[in-house]
Amino acid sequence: MAVNVETLDKLERKITLTLPVTVIKSEVDSRLKRLARTVKMDGFRPGKVPMNVVAQRYGYSVHYEVMNDKVGEAFAQAANEAKLRVAGQPRITEKEQAPEGELAFDAVFEVYPEVKIGDLSTAEVEKLSAEVTDGAMDKTLDILRKQRRTFSQRPHDAAAEDGDRVTVDFEGKIDGETFQGGKAEDFQFVAGEGQMLKEFEAAVRGMKAGESKTFPLAFPADYHGKEVAGKQADFMVTVKKIEAAQMPQVDEAFAKSLGVGDATVAGLRADIRKNLEREVRFRLMARNKQAVMDALVSKAELDLPKSSVQAEVDRMIEAARADLKQRGMKDADKAPIPDDMFRPQAERRVRLGLVVAELVRAHELQAKPEQIKAHVEELAASYEKPADVVRWYYSDNRRLAEVEAIVIENNVTDFVLARAKVVDKAISFDELMAPA
């Protein structure tokens, strides 16, 4: 039977569904009978509750369930017959007028758009490259040494220098009042590493054990503690202990302490190079993938389904609330978060998702099992027991689905880079590793 589909807007459609009243009644009766066999009610033995009592108690809810199920089935069948790709959930309302013996419903919904992707050979993509230098390896070695440094007390008359671990008591006041988090005893920090605000570090630098000092400190306007952000405080600090750092030597004992298979200095450097090259590869892949996706979006023409965008906005708000809750915010689930805050990002995500899906469909860029396996093995390679990590991925379909999505994006990236105007750009290791 032909389905009459009415176009309301670019992507909005309407279908009228009809259901015979007898079909609804028959299904309601059938479900109530099944319910009567198991339902427990005071004054009756199980399975012996009269039908009229069961119908009185459960008739409305069963009727509601049947209507939902049957209308949902009718909509799915109609959409399938009309070969429609439905985006989101339909809005279904019952019509007041219907043919004799039938119920009628209007289903208003959106369909996925036609996606037109322009000539990719005219798209310009900046492709980054970077190398692991000896300097980068030396910096990594220094970080590893710093992580394993030890401290020993300096002479009593020694002044605090950058690199020293300093133990202090401090108390800060704003307008003569101590504030939350402004007082501590036996507080330790390493001078010169940015753990404390600059004024605090500058005050302590040059002090000796047993000395005290008062100094003004201006909290930055963007300071994470909102109650003191942008305010001026007066601090008193007493240095109790100064310890000098001892860095371990880079030798075979150091290599062995890091669990390197070839516990030699050469083996350690080779291990560091391998790990850094893997990190560089992943970071370059992510940056170049982003450039490709930007180019794809700029070359695509499509209308966005409002329902898909709203669903994405809702997901992002839910994630923001979960993040606030994790940070300890009370009533995070009631936090007023306006849709407009996330709408541009949601629109981009939906647009990109539709464009990528069309490219994958049109050019068969789906992830192959061997590609998924290779990517999982690469992810697992940096762990002590790679085989266990591989098993961990393959034991959960959701984890595998995440890997599959990454592989598909990689396939799309390679496809676009093979066709676009690629501008090669070499950047330094430090540029690549810098926080976004």
C-alpha cells in the first residue's frame, strides 16, 4: 500500500497512520489475560483474579502500552515502505476525526538530508610533520630523572633556590580576615616549578630555615578559587626546612629501575625514542585529521536535522552536568545550562557526522577487521603486557566500536589527503607537544 508522505519543511515530513480499533482491543484483551495468570492481588489466589478486576486495575496502563507499541510498529512499517531515513523520534498526535472503526494519528518527523560533497581536489589541507630529536629525548630523560629525584636537607644557613623543596607554614588574610585555603602548616613545594603563585615563590626564594616574612599577594582575576580571585591578600610565611634535590645518574641502574628490557643507557634511549615516536604519530594523526575534517565541512552542502542537533545538545549538556557533579558541585543536575552554549558545537558535530557517513558509504571506507586489529595492537604496544590489553579491547563491543570509529576517521583522512591540495608543514617537537 502506498504511503502518503507530506513535506512540511526542508527535512520535515508528515505521515497519517490508521489503526483498526479491533486490533487495539484484541491486543489489550490478550495482554490482560496473560497478566491475569500471574498478577497478585489481596484477597485472591495467584492466577484466580477475575478479569474485570484485572481490567479495572491495569486496563489503562495496558491500553497505553498497546497504543504506543502498535503506533510505533505502524510508523516503522510506513517509513520502511516509503524508503525514508528517519532522523530522531517522530512526534505522534491522535487525530480527532478518523474513519469508522479506526484510530488515526499524525506522525511528524525529520529525514536525513542529501549530502553533497564538493570537489575535494580544490580543498586545501595543511599536513603537519614533526621529528623526535635528540633534544626531545634529553628533555624526556630529564623529566624521568626529576620524577625519581630525592631530597636531602641543606645546611641551616642555606638560602632557598629554584629546585629546592621548601617546607613552610603560611597564613593569608584579606581585609584582616583569614580565608578558606589561606592557611597551612608543614606545606611542601618545589621552588621554581610553578606550584605556587609567582609572588609567593619570589617571597620564599632567598629565605633561610627559621626565617619569617610578610608580603602582599594579588590573586589573578581568573584564579580558580573564585572567593579570592582578583583580591589583594597579606601573607605571612615561615620557612621550616630547605632540601636540595639529587637527580639520579643516567646509567644501567637507572635504566633497570624504569623496567627497560635492555637495561643499558643505549637501550633506555632506544625505548624513549620508540615511545616518543608513537606519541608523535598519534598526535600528528589527530592534528591532520582535524585539518581534513575542517576541509570536509567547508566542501559539504546539507541541511541539518533539528532533532539530531537537539539530541547532540542534550548529550553535551548531560556531559557538562556530569563533569560539574564530579567536581563536587551541589545540584549539578539542576544547573541552568542554556542550549545556545553548545548549539554551534552540536551543529558542527552533526554536520561532520553526516558528511563522514556519506563519504564512507559512497567510497566504501568502512573499517576492516584487520585494520581494527592493527590499531588495537598499536594502542597496546606501549603497555607492559600488550596481549592483556588486546584481550581487554576485544572483550567489550563498546571499546571495539570506539576503535572502529577511529579507524573509519583514519580511512576518511587518508582518502581526503590523497585528493586534496596538501600543504606540507614541518613543526618542532615542542610545538606538537604543547597543550592546545
